Amino acid sequence: MAGEGNTWVYDFAGSIVDCFRGAIPTDVLERASLQLFDTIACAAGAHDAPPVAAVRRVIEGSGPEEASLFFSGRSCSVVDAILANGTAVRYLDANDVRLSARTGPGGHPSDNIVVALAVAERAGSSGRDALSAIVLGYELSSRLMTTMTKQMSSDREWDHVSWSGIVAAAMTAVLLGADHSQIANSVAIAAAKGYALKAIRYGEISMLKASGNALVAREGALAAMLAMEGMTGPPKVFESKTGVIAAMGGIPDQHVLDDLCAPPAWTIRNASIKAYPAIGTSQAAIHAGVAIAAGGDFEPENVAEIVIRLPATKWTERTRTMPERLRPTTRESADHSIPFLVAMALMYGTVTHEHFDQGRWQDLEVRNLMDRTLVLADDALTERADTAFPAVLEVSLKDGRLLYSEVIETPGSPSRPWGRDKIEEKFERLDKVGLTAERIEEIGDACLALQGAPDISALIGAIRPGARPIDVSREADTRKDH
């Protein structure tokens, strides 16, 4: 039954208030601190990336100075900080992912951590409130993905980042101290606009992939700011025949409302931190390749066939059939190409951002391995993990030997969670800012101290001082893979 105002968005706003202002388990807040640390590491790895440089050129001189640009020593408006920092976080495809072999990938909830940081810095929010907003972001992204995406007709081609407008609006509103009505209007404005097509990450993937979520989240934050100034949104944006559920091909029945307003499930516990800068569905396959490489018996010239077994899902089918994922032509397509990623793991014992910077998918030896690779769907793997995307790797050698590796739960997944030490190691591997180990440790300290911090100034200070200014010259866009 709809609450005050007889609208779904008002009830939904109530559930947002309950999550943000209610009791949040200590382990959930601690996990938010670690996800934050990992997210900043991903941004450090994209410091000089072409899309990040392009965004920073566009927002040069943006004002007022409300929020910090990561590692630049500069500030800009909240919405532009979300755009720039969000692009940096997403560029490497190294930030966290929600995975399930049964229900499928659930996007990258850490994309919206930049919203919490930018708004909390402007508002002078406490560290706990910043972490609570991050937790809220994970809750809402999961809830909207599972509830709304299920409503989509098969012919709808909306990308999962589409829901980040609503998520960012809610995060912004609560950090700015919005009341129930203002939160409802923030969500209503965001839900009425700001969606994205799946074309962002399909076919020959473009540089826009890095900014896809940030552009939508930016609009969501703007929606909340408008609501705080008295702007109202369409009150029946969810349930009307012209609302978002109908537009997505769904039916706005009571079950949908119940799901939207469900109590917190603390879904941040189900997020996987990635070891490698690559699509989430590749992580187990990469780990399997790394394990085979460590055995010392792999020689590219001795390979007869490589078989990668993945869960029997539509995501595996895309890997098997999309030409751009079998023969990538851009950096963005390469980090979605499981045959390429496994080839890197086998040949080099790892996958690094340097492999992409160097355009390794164009190497003849790598192409030969990819041409000998088969990706097969395996029903048995689908049933073996709820919070991972498992893989079996079989390398048949010309001399008759078989190299075999199976990875069901990847390191960094909910069943094998990473702590601070592993994230620090990842930070050092990814870093392109030129940070010292002491500086990385300082950032980690600041993230983990947020629960008791009066504001987030210590963290912002750790990110800002002494950073090498980003190269925003147009020469930064000159890479051989573009």
C-alpha cells in the first residue's frame, strides 16, 4: 500500500531513510571502508588515462571548488568531480563487481563511491555518514538491478548504469540532510531522466565505457541538488503508465513495490574485489591461467588447444559469439575478451594494465593462442557458486599432455574476501600517480578510520597533497590502440 502522498516514490524514500539512518552492522561499515580503499586504488591506476584527461580538459576551471579531483591538487563542482573521479575509477575495469553464476553479473556498485566522497566533502559530513551513504549506494544498486531489470522486456536495451541516477540522487540527498519529501523528489527527478544504452559496452567498445556510469550518476546528484532547492519531480514516476517501469517493459504490481522498499540486505558483503583489471566474468579464468603458468610447463608454441569452461549463461554466450570479444580491436574490448585475458595469464603469469597500454592483443603470438581457444558453456559450473563466476581451464599440448586448472571461488570474492594487505598490494601494482608505499598506507589508514572521523578531511588530504598533476595535454590521447 502506498504511503503518504499515495505514491511509490514516497514509500521508496522511506526505505532510503531507514537504511541510511538505521543501525548498520559494524562489519558492513568496515567492508565499505575497504571497498573505498580499493576504489581509490583503481583511480590511481587511471591517473593519465586518455578518457580521464579528456574529462579534465572539459571541466578545466569548473566551479565552485566544492570537491577534490583525485591526485590532482585541484577542486571543482560536485557534479564535475563525480564525472572526473568516476571516469578514473572505471577506466581500468579493475573496480569491484557483483557476481553470480546463477543470476549473472550485477554491475559495479563501487562506481558510485565517488558520489559519496564528493558530496560528503562539500557537506562536511562525518566519516560514518560517508560510509553509510556508500552502503546505501550498494543496497540501492542491487535492489534496482534485481527488481527493475527483471521487469525489462527482452527488447529493452538499457545498460545497468541506468539505475545509478536514482542511486546517486538518494546518496546525495541523504548527505545533504534532505527530509523525506526532498528525498522523494530527488529520486523522482532522477528516475525521469538520465538513462544509458547497452551500446556503451557492446560491439567495438569505445572509451565512453569509462564515463558511462559517471555521466548518469552526475545527473542523479544534480537531481538531488535541484530537489533541495524546491524542485519537484513526477510523483508517480514508478507506477504510472508513463513511468519508468512501464518504459522498461514491466508491470508495476505490488511485488515490485515490495521489492523496491525491502529492508536492507547489506549487499556490500556480496561484492567481489577484482585482482585483475578485466571484466568480472573473466576473473576465475585468469586465476586459472595464472595457476597453470606458475607450474612452468606452459610454452605457447607447444599449445594445440585451449578450452575455457564457464557457467552456461547469456554472459558466456556473448563471450563465445561476439566477434569483438574474440578478436578485440580496442583497449576497452580487450579487457572484455576472455580469450585474450587468458592468453596473457598463460604467457606472463598475470594480467596488468601495461598489457593493454602496449596493445598486446595485436601481437601475432597472442593472436595465435586466441585462435586456438574455445569458450564452452558448462551447466555444472552454473550451479557451483552463488557469488562468483567460476571457470575451468584446459590446455592441451602438442606432446599429448593436458594442463588443467579449476577456480570456483576467486580470491577477493565473498567466500574468500580480501583484507587491507591485499588491497595495498593491488594499489601498488596499479598505481600510476607515483605514490610511495607510505602514502598508500596513509590512504588506507584514512579509509579505515572513517567510522570515527568527524569528517573526511584526513582522507581528502591523503589523496591531494604532493600529487603529480595529471597530463591533460592532447598528446595524452595518443595511444596506438585508439
